[in-house]
Amino acid sequence: MNFNLHGLDIYLWTPTTPDLPKEFRTMKLTLISNRGTRIYPPPAPEIDLLDYPRCRFESDTVVSNEDIDALVLHITELGWTWVKCQKLFRNDEGENLYSQPY
């Protein structure tokens, strides 16, 4: 079975919901979650936010490691501090091999 790279979860260090580009190359910002709860796109429930929101960028097409590197660099150049990144893979049948937020 093959695995295909389709995006990135990037965790930022910020006490607020980050205002990030909605698209980068073929990847789109599909969600921001905090403590496992989706807060973007709206509507978002009222919860106490932690300092490490997860920002998910996904692509319908396969992306390269270079695309992921470029996205991380772009977010860094925008002034955001990231603390962790996790690549997102799908299998040959198109099933996500990563979890979904609540």
C-alpha cells in the first residue's frame, strides 16, 4: 500500500486564533482547532484557548516535501512561531491517515 502526502498540521505558539493565508500553492487552510475543538471555519464554540492551535492545510492533490517546507517557511516569514509540524498522508484509496477534530 502506498501513502501520499496531502498536507500539513502546523502548531503555532500564540494565545489567539491566528489569521493565516487561506491558500498556499495547492493547499487550503481547512481548519484551525484548539484543544481538539474546531474553531475555524466558524461558528466556533466558546472555549478557553490554549497557546498551541493546530492549523491544517490540505490539498486534493499530492504535494511534495518541498511544498511543505515552503509553507512552513512562509508561515515563519509572516511572523508566526511554530512549535510542531505533522505531515498528513492518505492511502491509495484516498482515505485520510490522520484524525479529524471534534
